[in-house]
Amino acid sequence: MAGAVYKRVLLKLSGEALAGEGRFGIDPPTLSATAHKIRAAYDTCSQIAVVIGAGNIIRGIRLSQGEQGMDRATADYAGMLATVINALALQDAMEQTGLNVRTQSAISMQRVAEPYIRRRAIRHLEKGRVVIFAGGTGNPFMTTDTAAALRAVEIGADILLMTKNRVDGVYEADPAQTAGARRFAALSYTDALARRLRVMDSTALALCMESDLPVIVFDLTQPDSIVRAVRGEKMGTLVSSRPTSFADSAT
């Protein structure tokens, strides 16, 4: 754990993180690169858990939109199943780097994944295994952001690492649409909720605030991004109880 400031971390990956430039499906080179980034972080901080989304395959909320959309609960269950596909792909890629990995699913499917059991997950982490949490929370109407916050609190993670693709933190406005939009170096939970900033969904953010779980939002595509995060380097945006400040004025 040389250089690590966090003993146990939970990494939230979007499904799009596995899609590469195609934005759909699983891109093998991107999958492999992501696995190697996690391996490098593991060599720094040996207790890592992962929650994976499914936006590269299916999004329940999009399936349910429109007059002919699916029932929202059914669509969300389909999305949960898609997270299991991503989890199995990521598990295999990480195992090829030499990591010992366990996938736990909130939806029962014993042939491919363990059921989610909190104490077993913690034991895996203590034994140096990486644990992937699939299936979201196991409930519809809940995002994988909420699953990440919930699992992080349950396993006693020191920090929640929220990765973004080509977005290096949280901005006061969409930088692609607003010239000169400033990035936050630090952001309080209350400001994030009040400003309705796109950090994570409000349920997840409220859970982090209630549990005083800090969150770092950063760009996954940057070199050594996960390693730098677990080392506590200043990067991205730190969401916590600390006062809000902007990156260009941060010390």
C-alpha cells in the first residue's frame, strides 16, 4: 500500500467506460486498459471494490420513455442484468492482469456470480480480492450511482471514486455549452444538491452526505488516474463537507 492514503475504496465505473469510441457494447482494448488501471491502483491500495453501470448496453430509464416505452420497473431490471454482463467481462479482464476477483450480484444468478452478502464482500477485500458489485441495488427506480454509494457505505469504504469519460471533474455549467465555465476543486454536498449539479443522482448524493462519505469525481481516461486518486493527489473535484472552491483559485 505504498503511497496510498485510503485503505479501502469503491470505484464507480460507467458502462460507457468499457465501450471506447463506439459508445456501445464492449471494446476489448478499452476493457483491457481499464483492467490494467485497476491493477495499478490495486498495487497501491489493496482493497478495491467496483460498481459497474450498463449505459453501453441498455439504460432502463430510456427504455421506459415515450408512449410505447417499457414499464419502468421491467426496463430497470433489464438494465440490472446488463450490469452483470459488464461485470463478468471486467472480471475476466482483471483476472488476466493477475488479480483475484469475485463478482457479487444483487440479483440471484448463482451460476455466474455470488449473491451479494455484505460480510462476505468485506472478507474478500480483507483477503486481497477485488470485488465487483453487479445488479445495482437489486431494486428498480435506483441508479447504479445509488448502488455505488450504498455499497461504499456498507463495506466501510474510505472514499467513493466516481469516474467520468473525458470530463475532469464537476463544473458550474456544461463546459461544452458555456464558455469559461469553472471547474470545482472542492464542492460541498449541500451546494451540489442545491445547484443540481450532475455529480450523481440526488439519492446517492444524499446518502453520501448522511454517511459523510467523500467522493472524488475525475476523468478515467487520464494516465494513472485511479492510482493518483487513491494516493490522494489533487485532481478532479472532491465532494465532501468541506467548503466549495474553484480549481483556478484553489491552493
